[in-house]
Amino acid sequence: MLSSGWGRYPGIETTAHQPATRTALCRVLASTPASLIARGMGRSYGDASLAAHSVVMTRLDHFIAFDAEAGTLECSAGVTLSAILAVVVPRGWFLPVLPGTGFVTLGGAIAADVHGKNHHHDGSFSQYVDDITLLLADGSILRCSRHEHADLFHASAGGMGLTGIIVAARLRLRAITNSYIDERLLAAPDLDTTLALLTQHEQSTYVVAWLDVNQSGARRGRGIVMLGEHAATGGLETDCRRPLSVPLDMPAWLLGRPVTRAFNALYYARGARNADSHRVHYANYFFPLDALNDWNRLYGRRGFLQHQCVLPPAGAREALGEILRSVTASGLVSPLAVLKGFGAGNDNLLSFPQDGLTLTMDFAHSADSLALCVRLDDIVVAHGGRLYLAKDAAMSAATFRAGYPHWQRFQEVREKYRALGRFASLQSQRLGL
Amino acid sequence: MLKVLLLGATSAIAEATARRYAAQGARLHLVARDSERLSTMARDLEVRGATSVTTAVCDFASPFDAAALLDSANTALEGLDVALLAHGVLPDQTRCEQDLAALRAAFEVNTLSTTSLLTALANVMQAQGRGCIAVIGSVAGDRGRQSNYVYGASKAALEVFLSGLRNRLCKHGVQVLTIKPGFVDTPMTAAFKKGPLWTTPATIADGIIAAIENKRDVVYLPWFWRAIMMIIRAIPEKIFKRMNL
């Protein structure tokens, strides 16, 4: 069958194995002579989960143990973060780090070491993972943590599935009294104001800015800074939205210049109008796009690229200016762009977040947008930044090596656990891993 | 608190249904042939909120004692409100055309084991004067097609059996529910190419729970299969026999 990531570019003919038990998973590994890669919900954007043989983990979606007193949870890798929240929220617990969608598996969240709107305080997902159970190349199952097989732990968290197949993990939860977030929106008419507001409000638990990158001149980089705090009162309701679906591939012009500019102008106006604090359910706050199934079809059959970089603090302002000028000069538009400040990085060899600013933009896939990404990559590298592997579909091996200085150490750990050549994706081949 | 017995509990549809009941705090008794999967599933359902989960290993392809099986379920659950019969096999049609053992095996699991269980269950439910027996049939049982009439016939036999049983038990306050799912993306259908008519076990589970709550007799899941099968059944045999279905 034809398989692709969430961006629907690139695609590959793949044999998708779908084991329902750990025994069946081991059998898949033993009986597949070629290299393979684990895949969860297919929410990484590019080619990180693509290979001629993939192991789809979504049927290994069982909870193993939940200590509602201590707030610790153990589950199989195929459980989604939404499913975890549905079980733990009614009992007063929450996931300490949430990405922009609940439709990712636990295994995928660890492999990409995902981050959320609270990275500047709380770090990334793997920092709440106590241990990871991995199926290794030799067919053995090994539990690794910061104390046991620590090299394997720090290579696997953020390691994009290239060390082995994550089968289960134990994590620590965060206590909550209710499932609501108090949100405040602050309008910023230009990039400097957006950056100033992000810094000024970094004490807030959740901070992120939606950015209009399709404006030039004085409005370039205008944005809505969104702050969030866990609410003081409210019930422990779970997500009970009934998602709508995009039933078919939309025409490519839909998210072209006119609609994108109009949408962003409306979004800005709405944000500027709603400056007061208001209470929203966590699902609407963290996963607004989960209310629309298959929203990636909005970009049409050719799919889209998502470009997410992090820029170290020193040259971040200058680099952002260069990036925004390159985007407007290209004539391409980004329907949705997000800017946020990261806190310090962690000890994992390939985890993306590091101190600085992270900018995310979407572009409809075309030869022009691929060329634009190359120009953007050069700006990022020149300023000592890096790109997020979970979003990447196109960066060069040189860009990767420049951004991830521990890549050789990563390869040594893979070699030690005999993962080289056994676990590989289109992405790992492109990046020379 | 609902007391639910799941036969063929590790089937994708039964597991999705069990998760819904677990979230409601039900007591569950699971019967299936694979003990590894049963214990994984039992722990999972406990975390999801089930008040208690017990399991029993039984292979419905071999002879088994239906009465003893129900006895131990009744003891474990301390009563019985809902029994869902979800086990079944999708036999290889072309193989069944040559190999009588394969043909018999399909009927053994899909028809004979199910009707044995239903007979034992009917007596328990009739005696207590309440409860629900829900059985997974198939739209394939609505009309024989050359591509899978062995499977279809094994499910069609159930349909007639269930209609008789419903007629008998309705006087005793017992619901008998025939569930006819269309194309569902499960391990049983892993080899099929999926299209827009396909649905997930979770959607089917929602439909099953609603049908039990609403005391339905026969449901197609999702609903649009009722219309599709009405058309397929309406085609005159003279024409139907020449079609490639």
C-alpha cells in the first residue's frame, strides 16, 4: 500500500505489518530480512515513518498499569495521548507535555521527543518518561532508563525509532484539579512586539504565538501571543468533541494566497478583539485541529511541507527577519505559522528543543516550496540552529549534521545495539544515518 | 454496575466494546483462545475503569462444554446482564470449495459453537427473566455471493437461529440482538484493500452499545448498510447469478 506522513509528501509503496501482540511483533522482526521502521499514527510530517517495511504499532494499544495515587502510568507504545488523557483526566491527572495533536502514539511522542507550549518551563516529553521498553535488533526486549542502559535511553528518546522498536514506557503525570485552561490573547502589530510579548510573559505556564508571516512592511511578523494557565475551578471532563472530517482532497488553490491572507487577517482581528481571559477545555486549547479529521487534505493531493526550526538566542531576531523576508520574497504563503520560546535542551542525542526561538510554517508542496526550504535551511544553519526531525521531509545530510552535533555518538549507540541497517527510514537514509 | 460476558473477547470489535463498558465501570468476563492476549487485555480494561476483569481460555474451534463455561462466567461476574458473542473466522472461500475439512471448520466456529453457546445462554437468561444476548453476524449473511458464500452461509444460519430465539425469549424479557457489521478494519480483514465504506472497530462498538441500550432486534453497522443490503437483496436471482460479486 501507498504510505506517507501527515504532510502526504513524500509517499512510498510499503508493506505495513500490524501486529496485535508483543509475540506477533517479535515475529515480524524475525521474519523481515529487510530493514524496517516503526510507525504510530503517521503524524510525523515527512518521511520519518516511511520504509519499504513498516511496523504499525496502533494495535499494541494497551494500558499496563496506572497508579492513581502516585500519578505514574505504564502503557504500550501504540496508545495515543488522547486515549491516555481520556483515562487519567477523570482521576485528576494530566500529561505534563502535550504536542499540537492528541492523535500521536506514546511511542511516537517519545521517538520524536515532542514538546509543547510549556517547554520553556517544563522541557520535552521524554523528561517525564522514567523508562522505555525496546525491542532490539537481535529480538531481545530491553528496558532502559537514565540509570540502566542510559546510552540507549538517551539515543531512543528523540531517536526517531532508529535504535529499536519502542513497545512500552512508564511516565509521570501532572496533577490537575480540573480540565480547563484560562487563555489570554495579546495582539502584537509587528515582529518586535510579538517577540517582546513572548519574553515579557515567559512566566506564564503555556506561551505560544500565532504569527502572520504573509505580511510585508510594517505588519511583517504581526502575531497573537496566546497565554494559558490551568484554571482554578471546573470539572474533570474529557474531550467529547465530535470531529468533522475533510471528506476529500481539496483543490490546491484553496490554501493559496487569497484565502491564506484573508484567514490570517481574520485570525488576527479575532485575537485583537478577544483580549480578555477566557476559559477553554484542554482539548480546544491544546488540540484545536483535532476537531477536523484529515485536515491535511486541505492542502490537496500534492500535500504540504512543514518547516520547523529552532534558532539560538544570540542571532534569533536577525535570523527571523531573514526567514520572513525570504518567505515574502518567494511569493509563497504559509497558512499557519507558530513562534515560541524554548527553554534549555536535554541530554538526549537527537532531541530537537534547545534554548532559543522555534518557528513553524506550513507550505503547500511544490518545487518552489522545496527550493524555499533549502534557502531557509541555510539561514538556520548559518545562525547555529537546527530543524525538527518529526516535521522534516527534505533537509540535507549536511544541514542535519550541522544542527545535531551528537549524531556520531548516536551512530555509535546504534552500532552497539546492532540497530544500524536493521532500523531505517527514508529520512535516516537521506540524512546519512 | 453492568455485568458483561464477552465470548471471542480478543476480536477487535469485542475489545473495542469491552473498552466502552470498562469506562462505564462494568464487571467483565473475557473468553478467548489466546491467554497472552487475554491477560494483556484484562490489565488494560482494569486501567480503563472496569470494576473487575476475569478471564477464561477456550478455543471455539474444538469441542467445549458450553454449560460449564457459562457457569464459571456467572460465578465470576455474580450475575449476567449482557453476553456478546463475537468470535468467528473468515474462511478462505476458494479453499473451502476444494477442502471439506476447511468448510466444516468454518461452520464449526461460526455456527455450531455459537448456537451451542446460545442454547446454554438462552436457558440462563430465560430463568432470570432479563438480560441481553448480542451476536455479531454479518452483512455477508444477507445474500450468498460467489466470493464468500461459505462465510455468508455460516452467518446466515445464525440469523435464522437468532430470529427464532428472539421470538422465544421476548416473552421472558430477554433481548436478542443481531449485529450486522459491514466492512471493518480488523486483523480478520487485514488482507483486504480498504475504501470509503470501511469503518473502525470503535465505531462498531459505539453502535453495539447504543443498540443494546435501545433494545434493538437487528442492527446494521454503520446504518447505511441496511440500504446497501436492501438493494442487494432486491436484485432478482436471475440477474444476480450472472453478476461478479
